[in-house]
Amino acid sequence: MGEADRALLAAAEAVLDARYVAGVHEVAAALRLADGRMVTGLHVEATAGRASICAESAALSAAVIAGSPVVSVVGLLRRRSGSKHLIEPCGVCAELLADHAPDATVWVADGAGFGAVGVADLLPFRRRRVDRETPQRDFTAP
């Protein structure tokens, strides 16, 4: 992992260290944008499971607001024991990343270690609706 992505990992860890609550805020994500900025997101658990918001989705929303393409994604899980683990996005977040950050790199667990893969590699058999096109973003507009 290069220096820029280690900074992402540190940013996600800082969010978890500041806001971790067991069963409520257990995952943080950090995204590096093409303009060099970093945005973060925090998992927000709800009692109605599907109402929960994943850290990657929260960070992706911040990236869209920032107006710069996503270059790299890191997600970090903290267990109740205090151990922290690099994790890949869930299927829903992988779909969102494929729609809104298709050229980004995502860090994933890989056996005993970790590695970087392209967003497209997260869902190799991704289903696409014929009547929907991938949104085209004008990152120069506010």
C-alpha cells in the first residue's frame, strides 16, 4: 500500500477511534479524490437493518458533493475486541461504487494480507438494467 492509501487507512482509523460504538458505528471508509482531497464516511446502524447506512455509501455521498472523481477506497472494520480489519465494500456499496466511481481502486482482504482491485473486479458478473446508463458526471460544475 502506497503512502497516499496509507493516509486513507489512517483517516478511516481516526474516524473509528473518534466515533466507534459497538453495534452502531463499526465501519469507517475513506476515499481519495482525483484532486487530492480525502473524504470519510461512517457506518450508521439502524434497528431496521436495511435503513442502515454503510461507511462506503456515506463517503461516496461526500465525494459526489466534493465534485471530484474517486481514485481510491479503503474500508476499516473495528470488532468489539478492539481489533481492526481492512474490509471490502458490501454488494450494495460495490454497486454504488460501480455506478459512481467505476475507475477507482478498492483495498480488499486477500488471504492473510490485502490488495488493491478495480471497482469492476468487485462484481465480475454485475447485472445492468438495459434502460439505465451509467451517470456521467461533470466534475467542473458545482
